[in-house]
Amino acid sequence: MTQKERQERSRREIRRAAMEEFGSRGYEAATVDGICGRGGISKGMLYHYYTGKDALFLLCVGDMFRSMAEYVGQAMEEGGVDSGRSCIRRFFSLRERYFREHSLEKAIFENAMLHPPKHLREDIQRLRGPVQEINRRFLGMALEGLTLREGVDRQKAYRYLESLDGAFFPIVEGYQGQKEIGDAEALFALSEEVLDMLLFGIARE
């Protein structure tokens, strides 16, 4: 085994142990000692590759976002294009299915999105890139299944949907009001509800 291969193996072992520690205990309760204990890793080796707890948490968050985006994106492509509302339901159900199959990632998602460490909020938002990309792909697929009202062409509709990307989560947070969002399933249900109203309106003409 070459030195590069040994280094890659060490990094994988640390990442796996960090995922187990953060996924089991959450950011606040997790410790570097806990990560080392789970992986049989020395502190010296851990700090040789990573600067500490924050860096490892963000690494796990980034891995989770990439893994979820790949899973949902592949399943969306394989499933083809549904009608508008059916496409929305499938999009959120695929996220739920991913987290049913990946319990540690689910816990890290809930920690990062529902109870993020205040000093890491901006870093977490920057890591959402793969999820934002899959969201844009999904909105494009949803658009294919929609019958647009008079005066709205595909180009206008896509610009509108793209504009929702950066604003969507703040809208969900505002719509939430005083209601507590306890887990990923509750967040997805609320998000689906909001997206349905944004796409199809709240009033009859």
C-alpha cells in the first residue's frame, strides 16, 4: 500500500467515525474523544488531517448533502416525468426514503437544518450546493408536467422557479410560525405544503 493509499484510508476511517459520533450524539454532545474512540484513532492522527470538531461536522454535513442529492437525482431520472403535483410528492417522498435507509445522515440533516450551531450556519448553507442543484433539476422536471396559465411561457415560468431557490427555505421558516419542526419528515411535509401553494396558488380566480 502506497503512502497516498494509507492516507486515504486514514481519512475514510476518521470520516466514518465522525459520521457515527455526530449521527448518534449530535453536534453539541459529540466530542473529538468520542470520534477517536469509535474509530480506534489517535488524536494525533485526527489532528494531522483535520483541524477539529467543527471541520469534521461540516465534512459530515457536506457528505450527507452530496449523498442525498445523488440518491434523489438518480431516482428522479429513473422515474421519468410525472404531472406537477405528483412530481412534487415523489420528490419529497424520495428524500424521506433516503433518510429511512440512512439513519445517521438523517440525524445529521436534522441537526444541520433544524438545530444548526450558530457559528456554522453560513458554512452549512454553502455546503447545500449539491442539494440546490438537484432542486433546480426537480423544478425543471415539475415544470414539464404543469399546464401554464395564459400569459406565462416556459421561460418566464423557469425564471420564477429559479428565483424560488434562494428564497424557499426562508419562506418555509416564516410559514412555520411558532410551530415546532421536530424532524426531517415534518420539515418535508411543511416544504411540500408551501411549494404546492407557490406553484398552484391559494385562491380561485
